[in-house]
Amino acid sequence: MIYLKLLWCYIQIGLFSIGGGYAALPMISSIVVDQKGWLSLKEFADMVTISIMAPGTVSLNTASFVGFKVGGLMGSVISTFA
């Protein structure tokens, strides 16, 4: 069930966030931290910091890290794909 929630969460983010990775971060934070409660604000801030330092886009790296934290390896694959 968590995999479907991750899929739907990141499909929504992909559809409704316009302007690139940094523009998507407030929407990701709103859904992942405020609505779903999957991460604390500190955990999310740490993941964003790591995502900025890692190669690749910020939103894609954040999706991978959040998916891994919530659903393990399969969660990471699903959220990155969505």
C-alpha cells in the first residue's frame, strides 16, 4: 500500500509542479512532511542538502531519498520513476 501512496504522491508532484527541481521542493515538503508525515522537517532539510550535493537534479534525488526512507529500495525505484 505504501508503494501506491508513493506513486500517487510523486505523480501529483510531477503533474502540478512547474519550474524545475527547486520550484518543486515546497510542494514535495508540503506533501511529504505536512500532509503525509513521512518525514520530519529536519529529515527533509537534510535530504534536500544531500540532494543538492549529489549529481543529478534536486527533485529526482529528493524523490529517491524520500522513497528509500519510506519504502526501502522498491520505494526509491517507484518514487524515482513517478
